[in-house]
Amino acid sequence: MDRREALSVLVALGSMAWGTEASAEHEPLAVVMKHNVLKRALSPSELHAIFTTRLKDVDGQRVIPFNYAARSELRVVFDRAVLHMDPDEVARYWIDRRVRGGAPPPKQVSSAKVMLAVAAKLRSAIGYVPEKMVNDRVQVVARIINGKVVGPA
């Protein structure tokens, strides 16, 4: 492979990576809980408090947040919209919380499919999935569209 072909391959790979990231940024996310647990939407400040483990109950209902791995695309989009932090800031936040004896970070799941199953099965679980995955076993309590937290549809 000559230099020109190698450069073409690198440009193509860079374009593919950019396109993947851009599509994740624009794909709406749904913040979900088991169906009929809460009777209302959650505000951006409530989501922030829940996913920083500072809020453990909403309207008398225990909430346990679930997250994806630290640098997964869905997690990065969610953290930017809800926590207003990039991955490095989130990592520093949790290190600081650990040093100060605060609550541990949310439990992690491996995929959106697992997240949806956890939210549908566990009464206290709250997580987020691509909006297109939502089914009648979960309730949407907020959405993330174009980097902003909005109410459920």
C-alpha cells in the first residue's frame, strides 16, 4: 500500500469515527424506570442529584441509578447533558467522592439491552437507553435530545 492509499484509508476511518460519534450525539435518549413507579417526570436537577448519588428517594420511592462504562458513547452523551461534565471531570468527581467517604457511583451495566431489562424488572432502578428501545415495560421520566434534558413525550 502506497502513501496515498494509506492516507485515503485513514481519512475514511476518521470520517467513519466522526459519523458514529455525531449520530450518538443526536440520537434521543430516554431516562427510564419500571412502568408506573413514578407518577411524574423528573427535572434536570433531580436527575443530576440521582446520578451523582446525592438523591436516593423521589416522592417516597427509592431510586437506584445504573450507568454504562465510563467512556461509552451513551454515557458520555448522558453525562454531558445531565451532569454537565466530560469523562475526565466525571472520573475526578467520583475519586473525590471516594476520598471524602461519599456514596459510591451508580452500578454499571454492559449494554442498552441489559439496562432496559434492569429498569423493567427492578422497581427502584433508573437508567437510560436509546429512545427507540423503549417498550411498555418501562416508563419514560425524562428524555435527552441534542444535549438537553426535556420532559417525556
